[in-house]
Amino acid sequence: MVYILTGNELKKRRIAIGVSRLDLATYLEVSCRTVEGWEQGRFKIYRPLQKYIMSFLSNIERQKGIR
């Protein structure tokens, strides 16, 4: 099964763990406008990057005891 990360899910998880768009963009080495585009559904989050984003969010969640 292939997991597809939606922009809406990305935004919800990012906000829930207290990570700003700028922080996420800096970590991923993309612009804030790119993160905004993903979250608003204007840009597609390519699958190889989805795995990287999910790993980042999961690590932050574990560090904060969220999941």
C-alpha cells in the first residue's frame, strides 16, 4: 500500500506539533511558499519527499510525546 500525504494532513500535523512553516521549509530546504502550496493543495507533494516529511513529523511527535 502506498501512503499519500495530503496538504491538509500536513498542515494539521505541523500545527499540532508546533512546527512553523518556516521551520519545516528550512528543514526540507524548500521555500515557505512551497510548504504553503502543499498545504493549500496547489502543489503536489512528491512521494519520495512524502516519506521524508512523514519521518520528520513522526520524530517531532515522538520527542514531544504526541504519538
